Amino acid sequence: MKKIQMDAVEMISLMILFELGTSVMSIPGREAGKDAWLAILIATGLGALLFLCYGSLHRRFPNLLMTQYSKVIMGRKAGGVIAFLYIVFFMYGGARDLQDTGTLIANRTLPHTPLIIISALMIALVMYVMHLGLEVAGRTAIWLLVLMLILGLATNVMLVFSGILAWGNLLPIAQHGWQSIWRVIYSQALMLPFGEMVTFTMILPTLKKGYRANGVGVSAVLLGGIILTIVALVNVLSLGEDVFQRATYPILSTISKVEISDFIDRVDVIGVMTVIIFDFFKIFIFYYAAIKAAEDVFNISSRKLLLPFGIIMLISSVLMAQSYQEHIKIGDFVLKYIFPIFSVFFPLLLLMVSWFKKTENKKGKENAS
């Protein structure tokens, strides 16, 4: 079987699209109000440091998935338990983002279509791309990222010419104190999306030789974080703190205000399309990681897992919350108490134990099969 290999540009494109994902839609750190952009900027730096942990594990085990080297480092039983828990984590992340996307489409474009139908079409497309392969997704990600950046730049230009950006909405900086900013960084801005980048520990082994995972990953984290910071900043400038915090989808509220004479208006459709594309890639990455993890843990071909995992993710997305408000409430709890376990605790534990035991990749190759 041909080994999947991706170059740095493909990997960075996938990472940036994954980072922006639902983050563009919800804007993490909104509890910090007009300082949300500052919380995201600080979280970006911390996210880059966090990725160094993932990259360091990859450097020690360049040919192994996280689920594989967790068994090498912790032993087959303890490592197997950790690997299984990551399957659940990846599936939950994908299901949650699938509900986010389905709800957005239902609210904005297809109000009379049942949520399960919308979500089923989305997961079917994800399954199809998974069937085509990761390399196809990587090549597609490059072109779509370029397109999204061009559309984003054009939208920002239109916002400037619309005259709706008010710099007074930004001042004074840190008006509510730094304590509230740091609290938001921990509970929201760091885990979403930078903590979720742990998912790429299941993809880094496909990176072509000659590229450094830390360099690729940190570059993607910084670029994605800067873009997200700009998005938050523009939203605050255009909406003001109060509307920015209360809006369900701030970016769509901002874009809907664009109106230049009678020539350009209703550009919010661009925002909806952009968010859907970002969300698609995030769901795909979670789905891919879950299947690769299950393939390793259960020793079942990934081809046989495509349909059952797609159905599980679809049903989970529909049943995980009875309302959007409940969905958000559950998400806040998960981000604060569950995500740090998988994004920080387990990776740091694996890295420290591997250092202590001086576990090397040679041993990993022998024991991971």
C-alpha cells in the first residue's frame, strides 16, 4: 500500500483551516468582551508552545501515530486505554462541530430542512473525501485556503469603505482587568482551537521527510492565530462590545452590515460559505483522526470503519444537546475541564515518561505493531 505523504504547504493549509473552523463562527474568548482579540493573541503564543510538545513527541517517534507511541511509552494496557479515550475525544470533537455546522446552515440558509438531513449530507461529503484520501484533502485545502484569504481580504476592504469600523469600540484596552482576560484564555481561547491541534498527532507521520513538524506546526498556529485575532478585532470594531458578546454568529452580523451605495450588499452569504468550508475541514480532520486511531486500536481496516463511524458521528451530533443553548453550555464545561486532559495532560505525560524512560523510535517500531 502506498504510503501517504504530504508536504509542508499542504499540512499548514489543513492546520490553518482546522484552526479557523468553528472558531471563526463563535470567536473564542468573547467573555473578555472587546479584549477578546487580545486573549486570542496571547493564546496563540501559548498554543505555539503547546504544539512544541506534540512536535517533540513526533520527533521521537516520527513514523508512529499518537495511539501507537502511547502504547510504547506507557505499556500496551495503559497506552491502549489512552488510545481508546482519544478515539472518543476525536469523535466527540467531530460530532460537536458537525452540530455547529448543521445548526448554522439550518438557521441561515435552509430553515425548513431538518437538522439531521443537513448533517447527514455534510458527513456524507466528509466520508467521500476520506475515501479519496488525505492527500486529496491536503491539495484541496491549499486552493480553498487561498480563496478564503482573498474573500476575507475583500470583505475587510468593504468593511473599511462601508465606514462601520469605529476604533473607539476598542478603547480602553483591558478595561475590565487582566484577570478576566487570563481566565478566558484558559477556559476558552487556548483550548479552542489550539488545544484541539493535538488531533494532528494522528497526521504528522504523513509529513514528508525533510520537514520539521515543530516548524510546520508552529507556523500554522501563529498564522491561524493572527488571522483569528484580526477577525475578532474587526468584529469588535464594527459591532461594539455589547453586540459582539450577544450575537450568536458575530462574523455574520459584521458582514451583514456591509453596504456600499446600492452596488454591494448582502455579502453575508460569503460569510456563511466561508464558515461552512472551515467547519468541513475541521470535521474531516477529527473524523480522519478517529478512524486512524480506531484502525490502530481495534486492528480493523479504515475502509470498514468509514460508514459506521460516520453514522455514529451523525447520531451523536443530533443527540448531544436538545437546544443550541444547551450545546453551548456543555461546550463551555468540556473546554474547561475535559479538553485540557487530552490537549495538555496526556501529551505532557507521554513526553515526560518518554524522556524518563529514554524511549526511542527504534523500540517504538518494534512494539507498536
